[in-house]
Amino acid sequence: MQPRLNIVIVGGGTAGWMCAAALAHDLKADRPEGLCNVRLIESDEIGTVGVGEATLPHIKDFNDHLGLNEAEFMRRTRATFKLGIEFADWGRKGGSYIHPFGDFGHAINGAEFVQYWSRARDLGETASIEAYSYAVQAARHHRFDFPSEDPASIKSTYAYAYHFDASLYAAFLREFAEARGVRRTQGRVVEARQSPESGDIAALVLQSGEEVAGDLFIDCSGFRALLIGQTLKSEWQDWTPWLPCDRAVAVACDSDAPPTPYTQSIALEEGWRWRIPLQHRVGNGYVFASRFLSEEAATERLLGLLEGRAQGAPRLLRFGAGRRLQSWRGNCIAMGLASGFLEPLESTSIYLIQVAITHLLQLLPKPGHPFRPDTRLTAEYNRRVDLEYDRVRDFLILHYHANAREDGALWRHTREMDVPDSLLEKMEQFRSRGYIHRYREGLFSPASWLAVFMGQDVAPRGHDRLADLLPEAQLIERLSGMRRRIAANVEDMPRHDAFIRGYCASTAPENAA
Ligand SMILES: Cc1cc2nc3c(=O)[nH]c(=O)nc-3n(C[C@H](O)[C@H](O)[C@H](O)COP(=O)(O)OP(=O)(O)OC[C@H]3O[C@@H](n4cnc5c(N)ncnc54)[C@H](O)[C@@H]3O)c2cc1C
């Protein structure tokens, strides 16, 4: 038998159980030939953050990789489908655009679609860029179907994610992980013992007095950042000058409306409101900047906007945008809220947990006595995770910065502030000729940037010469053909609510919280 790595996870929120499930599955924790033993410690007394209901399409890959049955997962977590996010009143009041999980049109003769769209606009064509996105049209018509696997089909040009109850998802993964050898301990960690030589964590002391030793410690303790922050003092990089929202008030409510296949993000005076439809309720929250709006005023505003009876009392969450300078330090790796926080504007937190797990699995250190991870692995992990956070940060800042709203100090501040050079360059590239650099690592795709640029009136001033090669009549005909094809196919799709009823209806009692 080969030596096994003893991995201890602190925290049983979404991060802790996603990590436990993936490690147990991939490293075969329940088999004699497995590479690790996994133990997870969580405290019922402390509990979890209890929000986080909207996801990105990558979550499907995560679930598929574990072999979860999609319909069962959706029933158990009371999930709905998500084709993108509608941003209402962002950019300017009265405006609405959808950031879809899918493409806009397709490249022609080596030039990107936006180049043709831009030329057609200069020729007087008035159709919005949204008319060329299958995902946007399906979302706007409240339709859903699985994408086609045939790359020639227009129905292959989108992906989907889910809205789900995050606590039920953690419970589902817990069941999965425990069945695959993860040992769970309920108890509060009161001390982390460090090795006097290396400074690494040697063992955790629980309130019961029990000591839990390990090789590798994964800090999923949420905003407390028990190990990475409190014990190892990995510095926090503060991004609140760019992303000043630092509070959210959240409450679920009843709804009679059929669930929309998209998340809604509606800009308000000093922040924005989310609306996330599940099968049995709608999740609502108001994310705001406390320097511009009081907690009481935000709570009152949110309650006044609910479409149905509130399910329970509103919950207030305090946070700050930023990330750890080192998410992996010594023998401790932080994931989830312990590693960084970016407001849920683009539903990226669960994605960031997922990529952290993937990078850890790829860079998993070998066991040894005494155990000491290779610092080159640690540096590579931190490089990858930093890049992911930094890219999401720039994308979020764009939403705030490119605004023409006149109501509220938040909008004035974010419009006038200096933004990171990496974002400035991206905006300039797009403004000049509609160029969007395609990343090899990390979020977001050019189609995502395109959606937000156009949605928030950051428009290209010119187009590629290549797009001039297509004769004008052909250009207009091709574009209208694309629009017609999308509209006709969308009309044939099932309604989202009917699709859910047939595929994964939850048997949860009405209005169950
Ligand atoms: C307002 C808001 C809205 C959000 N919306 C979204 C969204 O729509 N989509 C998305 O992807 N993400 C969203 N997120 C982020 C998402 O909620 C988190 O990324 C996700 O829940 C992971 O949290 P976590 O597991 O890191 O921490 P938590 O859920 O806080 O879990 C921490 C765990 O650590 C344990 N713990 C802490 N201290 C100790 C101790 N001393 N001893 C033992 N155990 C301990 C706790 O018991 C708990 O089990 C949102 C976050 C906020 C704040």
C-alpha cells in the first residue's frame, strides 16, 4: 500500500463539502489503494453562511464528474435552470440586458461576429445584439431545453447552470462524501497547533479536547478564515476601493410566478438586488454600500420590493471584497469565503471553489515524514487562484464603472473612480475596434465581456476591415437569417416551468424554507 495523505477540512459549508466530495471521489478515500484519508470538522453551533444559490455552467461539470444524477440533484436541491443573468437598470435606468451562457452569432470568414454586427449597425441595422443569442432569446421567452451535442446545430451555442438551495446542496454532497469514506466530526475548533520548526499546522484542538493531526489542512471556515487568516496570517488584499458594496440583506419569499430560467440583478440607488427563483420560493437580496446607505434603510427597501410573503426574517451579511495574498501557505489551503470574497453579481463564488479544488487535485503534494509541500507547487497554485480572482474582479468592476446613473453616491463614485489598468486596457481595446482578448485561463469568455460591454453602452467605434469584404446585401441577409433561425427554434422549445415539472419536480411542501 502506498502512503496516504491525511487531509483535514475545517468547515461544512458549500466549500467544505464540495472539497470533501471531490477529494474522496478522485483520490479514492474509501479504497485500500486510495491516496488520502479525509476528515471534515464542522460546528453546528457556528453554522454556515447559508446563501449562494446562483451558479455558473461549470457546476454541471463538477456534478457530472462526481457521477451525480442531474434530475435527482435538482429534485433534492429544489433547483431550476439558469441560462444567464438579466441586468436591469444597470448602465442606465430603464435599460435591461442579459449576460447569457452562450455565444452571440458566429464568426464569418475569420472575423468575429461583433465586427459584422458593428458594420451592420453603421449601415442602419437596428436589431440589438441580443437577437443573435440563442440563450438570451430562450431566457427572454422563458423557455428551456438541453443544448444539442451537434456542433452544427444552433442549439449547441449555449450552456446552462442552476439556481439551487445551497444548504440542500451541501447536505447532498455530505451524503455522497460520507458514503465514500469521509469522516465527519461535529465540533468547534478552538486552537490550531503549529510546528515550532516550520510554522505549519500540526494539529487542531477541538472544544471537546480532542486533537486532530493531519498533513494537509483545508480551511473552509468561511469569513472567519480560522487557519489561513487567524493562525497563519496570510495577508488580505482589500478591493473595496473598487467594489465598495460591503453588506447584503437576504430573505426568501413566496411567489406565484413561474420560475424564470435566469437570475435577475436589478440596480438600485446604492447597490443592487438579486432575484433567484427556485422551485418552491424566490431568493432575494439587496447588496449595498454601507457608507452610502444604512442597514435599516436597505432592509426596509428590500422588504418593500418583495413579490410575496417573506419566508422568515431578513438576514444581514457583512463582508468586504478582496482575496488572500496567499490562499495556500505552508500546509494550509483556503477555499471559499476563507480565501476571498467577490460580491455575487456574477455568481462566481461556487465556481471559485470548484477551480480551487481542481488546482489542488492537479498539484497535490506527496506524503512524507515530516510532511512539507513543495513550495513550487504552492506558488503555482497561488498563481492560478490569484489569476481567477483578479479576472472576476475586473469583470465586476466593469458593471459599476460603465454607468450613466444619476441617482446615488455609489454610482457617481464608481463611474469616476480609477479602475485597474488591466480593465482600462480591455475597455479601450473594445471601444476602438470591438476587440476582446480570449483568456487561456480563467473567466470570462469574450461573449460574456461582449454582453456586458454592449449592455452598459461601451460600444465599438469601428470594425475590422475583414468585415467589409462581405457585400452589404449579403451581410444584411445573413444577419436576418440568423435572427430568424434563433426565433423559430426558440418558439419550439418547452416552457421552463413545464420542463422542470416533467424532469425534476421537487416534492418539497409548498413554501418550505
Ligand atoms: C450575500 C451573499 C450572496 C451570495 N450569493 C452567491 C451566489 O449566488 N452564488 C455563489 O456562487 N456564491 C454566492 N455567495 C458565496 C457563497 O455563499 C459561498 O461561497 C459559499 O457558501 C461557500 O461558503 P463557505 O463554505 O466558504 O463558508 P460557510 O458557509 O460560512 O461555512 C463555514 C463553515 O466553517 C465552519 N466553522 C467556522 N469556524 C469553525 C470552527 N471554529 N470550528 C469548526 N467549524 C467552524 C462552520 O460551521 C461552517 O460549517 C454569496 C455570498 C454572500 C455573502
